[in-house]
Amino acid sequence: MRGTRLGAFNDHFRNALKGSSFDKSPGFIQAGGDLQALRKGIKGSWRDWTDGPHQSLNYLTCHDNYVLYDKLKLSKPDATEAEWLDMLKLGYLLLFTAQGVPFLHGGEEFARTKGGNDNSYNAPDSVNQVDWALKKKNHDLFTYMRDLIALRKAHPAFRIRAKEQIAAWLKFHETGAPDTVLWTIDADNVEGESWKQISVAANAADHLSVELQLPPGRWRVVFDHNGVVAAPRFVEGTVRVRYKSGLILCQE
């Protein structure tokens, strides 16, 4: 793809997030790990196979293979319904804060299922149709996704155009745990950006919340496992990240 200026679906990032689309293998959102591939995807994969983030179409589900909800049930069969939805939220938080072009499969925003069908090209409407009743059932997931999309659109620091700028402004911080990831964006020079610094933290552990060390300064928590944080909440030094969830923080 290098030199073509064309985009392509980023299978490497997809696999890092949820595991292969063809089997039960887990990814970061189910079991942590694979941090190197995860970090490459968050940077737009320009050190992997692209010339820049504009070529990286980031996704968790497309028309083929398992939809994300079914993949989570297959790869984490002992989890509860609430835990599958937490994993789905975590996956999309990482997707929509990553550099590149996000792609959302219709119905994922309220946990679409194909009943475990992994290749539904010739399946009937009973498998392929979007079940709109799920939007009511999983309305909190829908509003979470809606808020996440709106946040990305409002903040160009999640849409940096040049790989040189990503290299200069996006930095990963060591957490000491394979099921956590933390990065910051020096957003002060991003055109149109209202935040000066941005931090994204994620914890893929099943039941253990963690304290992660933040860079110096006073940080406002703007997004958590429930979506946009309405009441102002500030932290310094460390931040507690709930299990199977992520946070977005800013300095203004």
C-alpha cells in the first residue's frame, strides 16, 4: 500500500484489538497483551505498512467474519453479558481515539449479533438484518458510542494528518502491566484543538482496577466507562482506571 495513497482495512490493528476474525484467539480487549501491535495501530500503523494515518482504515467488524459481539462470546465464553458489553465499549474507545480513519459496522453501536454466523454472505435476513430492538435493550451502549463519535469529531488531535506530527506529539508511557496502555498527545500545536494535552488510558484486566501514573499536571477526566463525564472531575499524579474500561483526560 505504500506509495499508492489508497487506504486499506487495518487487519493488524483489528487483530491486536480483538484477535483473529477466523478463530477463538483473543486480543487486547479480552485478555490484554500484544501491546506492540496495539501501539502501532493507535499511531495509524505508519511504522508498519502505511505511509501515514490516512491509509489506515481502523475497524473491529466489517461485513464478513464474526461481528464483534459474537467474537467476544466465542473468545470469552465464561464472561457475562455485561462483561461482553464492557469489552465492546473498550474496543471502540481505543478505535475512535486511534489515529487513522475509523470504520463502524452498522448495528455495532448497540451490540449487533448474527447468532454466531462467521460468514453470512448467503444467510437469510433472519441472520443479516439489523435487529433494532437491540438499540432499546443496549441504549446505554448506543449513547456511549454516540458520545465517543462526537468527541472525536470535536477534537482534531485524534485526527492528526501527518506521520511526522504523530511521531512528535503522540507518546506512550510505560505502565508495567501487559493489560494496560497509556498514551498522551501534545495537542497544543494541533490546529483547531481546544485541549492542550490529552491522555488516554485503558485497562483490559477482567476484574482488577489499576492506578496508572499520569504525566505532571492537573488532568480533567472527560470520558469514562459511562461516556461523557458531566460533572467536573480532576486528578493529579495517578488515575484509577476501572477494569475492562478506558478513560480520556485533558489539560485545558
